[in-house]
Amino acid sequence: MRRLLVLVLSALLVPTGVAAADVQVVGGERASIAANPWAVHLTDARGAQFCGGTLVAPAKVLTAAHCVQGRSPRNLRVVAGREDKLDRESGIVATPVDIWLHPQFIAADQGEDLAVLTLGEALPYSPLPFAEAADGPLYEPGTQLRALGWGRTSENGRTSRFLMQATLPVLPDDYCVRTYPHFVKADMFCAGYEGGKVDTCQGDSGGPIVAGGKLVGVTSWGEGCARKGKPGVYVRVSRYAKDLHPVVNPAPAEVVDP
Ligand code: ARG
């Protein structure tokens, strides 16, 4: 009798509508680091992961300003070439030597949510080029983008041990403005599904959303995760190409004639 009661109770308690074992990024799937060698994650000096990033040059990582604002480079680590956060034998852990924050950055939902970390050495992984002014078509509504990260796999859940990915279509700017009245069209775009269910989440910030072999956006903000009518918001990277070029590809120091 007692056993029967336990059975009935546990059946009632199984959460409905949540695929407990298989929900990733939120609603995504595993991705390999071999296929996405430019995907990196950021940790504190103790190894706790809190954001993502993208290798955009051999010694430059593009991430979100809100990920690194107020942190000093020596308390930050860039982990590259590592798909499984717990696999301490794989990849490379690098400490940045410098942090560039976009000079106009105030808060993620006001735009300019970009930072570039300079590493002391070039990493042996292929960088991903970022979108330029001429890449407007990548931002057309309906373009299928792929977001990657080690962030939470549900709104209040834990971050992921493995690199995850999800396909998210670009949504029309008007939709983003309606759902987020302070959304800044020129600086941001939103991507996902009107019904929610698939999205980036906390811990994915700073990480890549890509298409056509280019970094199209940087994960920035959203209300909750994977909520209906509340898509993720990403930095419109092409708009910042001219700010990024001098930081990512600085002109070689001038040789002064003696
Ligand atoms: N701000 C979050 C972070 O720091 C990312 C939020 C993305 N939210 C979303 N619903 N897509 O990791």
C-alpha cells in the first residue's frame, strides 16, 4: 500500500512539458569544439565559468562588455580548445594582458555591449571573422543563426558542462521593439522563436551567434530564458566593425628611423 502511494505520488511529481535530460543552451544540442575552434569560455581565477567569447584573431577574444566590466585581466581566464569544462587536460587556459571595453558602454540593454581581451600569446585555433558593414543580409529576418555556449540549460538551471548550440532565426526589429520597448535597433538584433522554448541563457553572454562563417552577434541580454515572446538580444556586430578593427587588428607599431 505504502509502495503504491509512493509510485502514484512520484508519477504526479514528474514535471510535464520539460524534457529533463535533453534541454541544452536552452532547447539545443551538443556542439563539438573541433567544428567550432573559435568558441571560448571565460572563467574567474578559480575556474568558475561565467561567460563565453569568440577568438576573432590569434590573440584577441571578443566578448560582452557586461561580462568583464569591473574585472581585472589577471583575475580572468580564457579557456580555448576545450569542449568539456571538466576536461582540464584539453585546450589552453590563457590570462588576458589587456581588456578593451567599448568606450560608450553603460549597460547591456543600452547597447555597445562589446569588449576585446588581448592575450599574451597567439592561440593555435582558427579565429572567426566578424561581420562587416557589407554583411547586412545576415541580419535579414528569418536568417538562421547558430548560437553557442556553456550557459544555463534552463532559466533557473545550472550552466552546461559541454559546449551546446541552438539554431535561432533573426526576428524582425519591429517585433523586438514591441516586446522590449527600449530595444535599440541600430545596435542590437533579436533572434529566436515567438513561442520561446529555444534560447541562449545566463552564462552564454559574450559568446557567438554565427552564420555564413562569420560572427554575426554577441549574446547580450533577454528577459528570463526561452520565455514565450521574450527572445534573446544580441549585439549587432557589423555596426561595430569600424570600432573593432583598430583593436582587433592594430597597425604594426611604426618603425621610427634612427
Ligand atoms: N545576460 C546573460 C548572460 O550574462 C545572457 C542572457 C541571454 N538571455 C536570453 N534570454 N537569451 O549570460
